[in-house]
Amino acid sequence: MPDGNDAITVKVLTGIGEADQQGWDACAGPGNPFLSHAFLLALEESGSAGRKSGWQPSHLAAYDGSGRMVGAVPAYLKSHSYGEYVFDHAWANAYERAGGSYYPKLQVAVPFTPVPGPRLLVAPGPRADAVVDALISALEQVAERYGVSSAHVTFPERGEWDRLGKAGWLKRLGVQYHWHNRGYGSFDEFLEALNSRKRKAIRKERREVAESSVRLHTLTGDELKPEHWDAFHRFYLDTADRKWGGGYLNRRFFDLLGRTMADRVVLVMCEDGGEWVAGALNLLGDDALYGRNWGSDGRYRFLHFEACYYRALDFAIERGLARVEAGAQGEHKIQRGYLPVPTYSAHWIVDPGFRRAVERYLQQERPAVEAEIEALDEELSPYRREG
């Protein structure tokens, strides 16, 4: 794809192992651990993401005339719509009722990970805009060549969302709940920013956990041991079985995560009577802590809030992180200081008639989501308001 200067070649990779780790990470940047070569490789090497699980790697890698990797896209051919957190099951059902085949589709995402971040990964340089254009064009060409119904870019950054919209992709809005650090020096200082009712409720929840028999340990780096992963995987499967009927991530994935990315892992483990009874997994970015998975062997009042939310805030305040992202869904997070923020996705629909139907739907959905975010912030925010 010439840009008036030099050709940009885009290749489809059938596995992240085909990409040079240094080149991929130079495009992904250091900020978001889920986009790193190591994280995506752990998903594939463990078999958590692969053909058998319905996530067939079809990553894009862009090279300049000298053969240097200048862009990349984490992409998968999908045979279902599970593990994405941007729900299009209704689209699939409608298209198939009309006689079409919705699957396979091309999905640009980090599997099982509703964490916003860049999706059109570009190495810094004067030709960055040309590389982005090449990657968008390549996604459309791959979709056409593979004969898929559609291509989907989920949880991109706002700038990428706008760029895809200008290229003719359909734009969709979602909502998540994030906590932002306003320069707090301690958890108590954060509490002082809340109204008195919410402040008292959080203190009561934390006090009840502190007075229980459960002890919490925040582990990272060399502190992580196989026994912690054994226990956490058990908790993860228990939660996954109750919510979805099965877990996406297998035990080998957690082993690889601990082996290759231990310094990015923040694992909160809960102990009762010498036994591990619950745990919460977070990953550490350059300026954010990302809450991912939680599980427990039993029922403990307020332990979920303490392990998943309050310990994450403790860690973020101590490290001076800008925010904590607590994952998908859950309006209950608002009263604990996590406010609604928009998330984005972009969609390339091949069939013109189906595209028009989806576009009409999104034109009605976007204002509704914007109104929901505004209403949630206005009506449920726990923060004190001047006046």
C-alpha cells in the first residue's frame, strides 16, 4: 500500500509467535499489558485462545520497505460471539433468520478482556497516520478475502473510534466503571471526597472484613507461587461455572502469566484458617490497574468489595496510578467511587442491507447510552458536590 513515500506491506499471521516480540511490543507500547506479545502468547500457547476455542488467530502485521514492523492488529476469526463483552448476538440471530451466515466474523480484540486500549498498534514515527490507514484498509480487505459477514473492533481508544468512523465503519457506544485518582494521598483522603452516607457505608464494609477471620495478601512479582495460581484457578472456575457454564482460561494460562509477566500481576489472595478461600486478579499498566477476575470458595460478607475494589484503590493510591478500571458491567461499582465512562466499538458490515439495519439500530442506541452515562453520573455518584 504506497503512501507516496514507501510501500507498507500488511501480512496476516496465524499466531502471535510469528511476530517478532520486540517489533510487536514497539507497536503496542508499554502502557497496556493486555496488548503485549507475552500476554497474547500466553493465551495462544495455553490453548485458551485458538481454533478449538473459536478464537483463531489472524493477526495483522505491517512492515515498511526495510522489513521493519511498523504496525499490528490483534485479530481473530470467530465462530461465535462469546468472550467479547460487546454483545452482538441479536445481530447474529437477525442476519441468520434472514438467510445469511454471521459466522465466521473477524474480531479485533484481546480475548476475554474488556479492557479499553489501542487496537491499531503503530510504532512511533512520521508515517504513523499512513500505517493506521493501511491497517484499516487491510482489515476490510481481509474481511472480503475471507468471506466473513463482518469485522469488529472492540474497546478501541476514542481517537481510533473516530478514525474508523471516518473510514465508513459503524460506531457503537458502551459503558464501564472506572475510578480516577484525584491526587489522593491515602484511602481515607479518598473517602473524604465522598458524601457522608457513602463514606460511612464503605468504612463499615472494610471494618467488617478486617474484624473477620479472613486475611488478605497483595502479591506481585516473586511473591507469586504455584500454590497461589492453583487456588486462584479453582476460584476462577467456580465463578465461571456459575456465570457462564465454563471458564475461558485454563490452568496453563495462569502458569504462563506468572512465569512471563509476574511483575505486571497484582493478585489479592484471601486466607482463612490457613486456607486460600478467595482471590482477585489485576494487571498493572503504566498508569492504571486493571481488575480482571474474581472467585471464592464460599460466602464472605463484603469480601468481594474489599478484594476487588478497595485493595485495588489502596494499591493505586500507594503507587500514584491515575486510575483503576474494574472491568465490564456492574452499577454497584458507582457507590464505591467507580464512575461511568464511555467505551467504544466499530463495525464493518459487508452486506449492504444488513449494514443499513445495524446502522439504524446504532443511531438510536448511541444517544440512549450517552443519556444513561449522564444520568448514572448525576443521580448515583457518591462524590460530594459543591453547593
